[in-house]
Amino acid sequence: MIQITGLSARVAGRLLIENASVTLPAGTKAGLVGRNGAGKSTLFRIITGELAAESGSVSLPKSARIGQVAQEAPGTEEPLIEIVLKADKERAALLAEAETATDPHRIADIQTRLADISAHSAEARAASILAGLGFDHEAQQRPASSFSGGWRMRVALAAVLFSEPDLLLLDEPTNYLDLEGTLWLEEYIRRYPHTVIIISHDRDLLNTAVNAIVHLDQKKLTFYRGSYDQFERQKAEADELQMKAKAKNDAARKHLQSFIDRFRAKATKARQAQSRIKALERMGTVAAVIEDHVQGFSFPDPEKQVASPIVAIQGGAVGYEPGKPILKRLNLRIDADDRIALLGSNGNGKSTFAKFISGRLQAETGEVRIAPGLKTGFFAQHQLDDLVPTQSAVEHVRRRMPDAPEAKVRSRVAQMGLSTEKMDTPAKDLSGGEKARLLMGLAAFDQPSLLILDEPTNHLDIDSRNALITALNDYSGAVILISHDRHLIEATADRLWLVRDGTVTSYDGDLEDYRSVIVGGPKAKDEKPRTNGSDESLSKADQRKANADKRASLAPLKKKINEIESLTAKLEKLIQALDAELADPTLYEKAPAKAAKRARERGEAVAKLAQAEEQWLELSAEYEEAMAS
């Protein structure tokens, strides 16, 4: 059991946690959620003893081992498998002692303990964890120094998982994982035998792997049983009850205050007024539900609608060195309304393909046809380093709009989702999420017809990710998406492409099928994902494409429905205004002609509204019937 009691913490003079308490039963898999900057990582530092609390306490079971991913990724010359095996310090110490021990009793004790901790199967377990995180047998024998920083962080994660601490603390572990690694980690955490607290903004991870949510909000900790979706429902219900209680409390206080104000000065009522003053003090107040506003995203629609296909590739091959293609046998077509998500483990060529489509890499062989006038916007996490550290968002945008007035420049920055107080902040002082917003806004600045996003969610909280989903669904151009966030893919993509075995093919299945392949389940672990072939039945990928084509063909009808909805809203507003004017009795005395005119206008508006509503019903039924067919 973990018990946090009356905890308060301050960092750099700012109070992040105040008199917060929560209890986690042993074996709990808890997601720690809250807005960026709320103090989640600070809470981890207090639990591990790295940071002292201002007041309160954190109580853990005696001798409980705490594990978290090392801040610095290993970069030694040791093979990966050895780095992971050494993470179990007890096993390493026992094996070292076994080499030199001479006392028969001690040797027996050592061997008994090694058997108890399954030391002799440790190498197989370490290899399994590394494989789940994307390292094959050959990679496991390579030195850590031969891998990039992101892959080394996976090694650090593998090491802490292998050590199997009693309390496992994970802070955004999926930020350096691909979708495949994320799916594997979900399953691993779900089956982990001890307590886990995980900071994550990955909705699917929080729905699949945890059985409780701890919400850090307004400096307090609140425990909710269940998944993230269940937490959202419970919180919404609690907020609604609190708002009702506040309204009732405010009404009662207003009634008492009214009596006090009226009779405080009257001698005959003074005692009653004093009595009500005391009652008012005892009553207290109910706190309002504070809703943090989430800045939205806005991707401007393409400046020019480009005819399909916007990209067509026949026999294409691409790589970084002549004669050594990373991807080949590319036979693909991208249409103007496509929403494509790329699947495949890191290292298989997803980012290479994204650079190829964006024009940053040229084809070595094959035919590539690009639609005339095609503009492409490209976002990748590594581009965060391309921001000028000393320049603000306004200065970055002004470079793109040198002749525009200041108000227009700032308006464009606001559309990117940066608040007024952050517009003039140097890029180096912006949070990761704010930098990502700025970079995405710059990527879409020239109104591209094709938007390519490579891991756009790494620094975004859940509400910001939902805002990104809304913006992508509102955007009318084509989208190619690389992401480990399954919820983002499912909410925005119509087609799935698999990058594997040196090529890119359409994936015949959905993400649940793909998850089964990655973590095992109804399908065999080694079963290859199905790809479009000669199967005469309509694949799921073709169904998604057919649905997209159907939406495109029904776009004029949908546009007409939207126009009617806008008209009905205007007519309803006009009728309300006319009703307010006609409700004035003096209008009929002072301006009877005007009153008669307003009455006629109201009658005409009501008739137009009825006609519009009838037309809306007919067209909506037609649209729904067409979509269902």
C-alpha cells in the first residue's frame, strides 16, 4: 500500500501540491493524469526521495524497491542484454559472490536464493523484454553506444522492467516508443505483478493497462477506480453535482444576505440579523468547478484543391545512399482526401517514406508523379531543434509575413493555439507542447494540400490531443500520420499502410487486428499481417477507402445541409430579436406602423424557418440513407 498524507510541495517558489492525500492499494496499476505543469513529475521525485516535501508524508511498505527509468540512457560498450541483466542488482551480486564463495553453507544459500528469484531463466526474460521493445537477437548483442538516444532510452526502460521493482514509476514511457512498442508495453503493464504508477497522455494506454486513475488538479489528488474513460465519466458526474450544490449554496447565501442587508440597521430586527450573519458564516461556500481552457489547433484548408491522385508511385525506391535503398517496390497512390496512418516498427522506414513523400528525398528508381501545384506541410519531432531559441512565436511568424501588420501576425500566432502571454516568449522557454503547436502551425502555414505529421503528440496532454483530432478532421486536405497514439490513429485515419520488409503496402485489417499480431491473441504471434492481394472480398482497407469516397461524393449534399443549419440559426436569432422588440408595449403606442411591420417580418421569418426545417429533415434523411447504403 502507498499512502500519501497531507502532502504539500513547492518548486521554484510555486506551490504545485497542497495538502493532498491519496491511498493506493498494493498491486494497483494507476495512471497519474493532470495538465502539463500540474506537478506530476514533482510527485514522482517526492516518492523516490529526490525532492523533499514542504509538509506531509509518503508512506511505503518497508524495504519496498522503487524503480524508474534512468534519466540518462546507457551509452557504454556493453551489449544490451548485459546492461539489462545487470539491472537486477541482487542477481548480479549473488552470481559474483558464487564465483568466490568457499563456505558450503553460504554456497547453498546463494544457490537457493538464485533459484527463488528465477536467476537461471533471467537471460530469457531479459531477451523477451528487449524483443518486445523492438530489439531482435542480433541487436541485443550490440553495444549500447551503437544506438541513437531514443533507442538507448528503450534499453533503460527494458532494464527497469527487468528489475521488477515493487513500485514501478513510469513517466511518459511511450514518448520514445513506436506503436508496436506501445502495444507491447500496454500488455506488459497490465500483467505486471506489483504496483505501477504511470504518467501518460496516451488514452489507449490508460484504458488498457491501468485499473485506477489518480487525478492531480487544483493542487489536490483524487483517486478514481477504473480506466481513463470511466474516470472521465465519474469526474463529469461529480462536476455536475458540485455545480448544482454551488448554485443551491449561492441561492441560500443570497437569501440570507438580503435579509441581513435589509434589517441590520433596524433595532427590532437586529437580533435576527445577527443570527443570520452567524448562519451565513457557518454555511461556508461551495467551490466552483474550474475548467481549464484548452487552446485548439487550426490547420487552414488548402489554398488550392489539387486533383487526385496528388501522388502516384510506380516501382519506386528511395534511400540515403545510392544503390542502398531503404524502401523499394513502391506502388502507391495518394488521393486528395486520403487519411493514411503508417504502421511498422521504428527502423523500418516510416520517417524515410514521410521524407520521400514530402520531397526531402528523391526517388532512386521508378516513376513518381506529383500533381501540379501540390503543397506539402511536414512536421517531425526532431524539427523542434530547428526553432530559433531566442526568437518568439511572433518573430518566427513575422519572418513568413514580413509585410503584414502586427495585428495580423499575432492573429496568425493565436490560430496556432498559443496564448497571448506566450506569443512573445523565446522559443527556448516554451514548453514542449507549445513548441509543437508553433512548429505544426509553421508546417501548415502555406495552406498545404498534403499534411504529413511524424509523432505529433509526444508533448501534448490528452485534451490537446483531442483538439488535434478535431483540427485534423476539420482539415480538408490529405493527411499522412505516423504516431504511437492508437486513439489518434483510430479517430483520424481512413487507411492503414504497413511499412515493413523494405516496402510499403496497404494493410488489410484494423488496429485491433494489428494489436493481436504484436502482443499475441486470437492470431498467432508470428502471423504476418494481411495485405491487399488477389482476395476478391472487400478488405477493411478498401472499405475505409470506399467510405472516404462516399463522403467525398456526398460532400455537396453535406454542404447544403450545413448551409440550411446556418440559415435556421440566423432565422431563430431574428425571431428572438423581433419577439423582444414586439414585447415592448410602448412600441404599439408610439410607432404602430413599425409594430405592424415587425409583426409581418416575424411571420415571414417563422414561415421561412418552417420551410428550412422541413428541407433540412428531407436532406438529412437522404444523407443518412446514402451513408448507410
